[in-house]
Amino acid sequence: MNIQFKKGVLEICVLSVLAHKDCYGYELVNEISKQIDISEGTIYPLLRRLKDEGYVTTYLQESVEGPPRKYYLLTESGRKEEHELKEEWMRFTTAVNALLVGKNDAAE
Amino acid sequence: MNIQFKKGVLEICVLSVLAHKDCYGYELVNEISKQIDISEGTIYPLLRRLKDEGYVTTYLQESVEGPPRKYYLLTESGRKEEHELKEEWMRFTTAVNALLVGKNDAAE
DNA sequence: AACATGTATCTTGTTATGCAAGATACTGTG
DNA sequence: CACAGTATCTTGCATAACAAGATACATGTT
């Protein structure tokens, strides 16, 4: 899978999954892996960034299957960001697809 | 415009435009700019890479409007790459969109 | 008890790519 | 002659994904 394609996109994916339900990091890897390859070395730094930027907050919850889980939940700002990023992604893919089919001429 | 989204994608855009017609660098910037912001500091290193990888070859052609133009044309290998990258891009966007609408569950 | 496996989090160093800013140079116009 | 438009190219910076490894808890196996 083309690593470069994922740049910036995994961020929307994480925000989008969190928009549906709170998740812990390991769970996010599993959820997103159903569609896109993603490694733990990617998700944890990304989650830290999202927290630093105020898009998510966290809470700890114990587990019977292993060490405690750190759940992430969207803030108000995170929901807004999720919405805006999604719109930008749609605009971007529309623009790229227009180029790929060769219909990018202005007026002819 | 989200810079990260473009990572790896501009390469397909260039290959795709070149699949329709030979272009020189400055012309590619203008063509692609109709849909996506792209700067000259991006296109020239990218074109060099494509040449190093054997996806394009070049020829010079004089111009009455300025300095000589360096035209790029796809090689056989370049056409193949263009096709494969495009397919990968389609698969990728399909996967991302599945995640964004929350329909990424296995069997329910 | 020792070990492996699955669960769970996190860090370090590497790699790739896009961009801003600038250098260079040719042509035609004021 | 200076300037704008055309055209190519380079340097240094920022960003984000990844591989590999460290840590630690719970359970099952030898």
C-alpha cells in the first residue's frame, strides 16, 4: 500500500471513527486496519498530536484482558475538525479525479 | 489546501496528464493548478525523480516566448505505472470513504 | 517456575515528499 | 534599461508514516 497516500488521511480516519464511538489506541488500529494498513507506531504519535491540538481528551479504563486502556473521545473542537477535514478530503478527491480523467480544461 | 493530502498524489496527476499529451514543467504546473495548488519547487524535483525511475524521457524544444522548454513524455514503463497508481488510488479512496461513512464492520 | 502469546502503550530514528524562497536566463514591452 | 512573463532548477525546512524495539499485564503451556 502506498504510504504517501495516507499522509494526513489517517487523521480524518481516526477522527471519523471517534465520531461514532470512543476508542482506545489498540482498538483504533484494529478498526482502521479493516480498510487500511496502519501500524501502532503511527497511531500513538497521531493520537498525541490530536490531544495536543485539543481535538480529543482521554480517560483510563481497566481491562480484564491486559493493561489499562486509554480511551479517546472527541471534543467539540474535534467534531468541528472532523467535519471540516472530511469536506476538504471530498473536495480534494473530486479535484484529483477530475485530473485523472482528463476533464480539467477550463472552457472548451 | 491540506499539503499532506498531496503526498504521492501529485505523482499520479503528473503521470496522468502526461498520458494525454507531452508537457513541459511549467505547463504541467498550469494544467494541474486548474484543480490542485502546486508549486514549481514541487514539480521539478518530482519530474527529475520520474526520469530517474525511467517513467519519462525528455526532449528540448525552442520557444518564441522564452527559454527552451523541456518536454516530458511517458515511457512504456511510465504508462504501466500510471495505470497501476491510478488503480491503487481508486482502491485507497474507496477504503477511506468506507471508513468515513462508518460502514467498516466485518459482517453485521 | 519459565516461557510464549495476546493485549496494550509508547519512543527513537529513518524516509519520503511538498513548499517557500531564491537563483538563473530568455523574450518582448514601456 | 528596467520590468513582467516565461521557463528551469536548487537549498533548506516541515510534516507524517513506519519499522523496530521497550515496557507491562493476563492467561495458557511446558
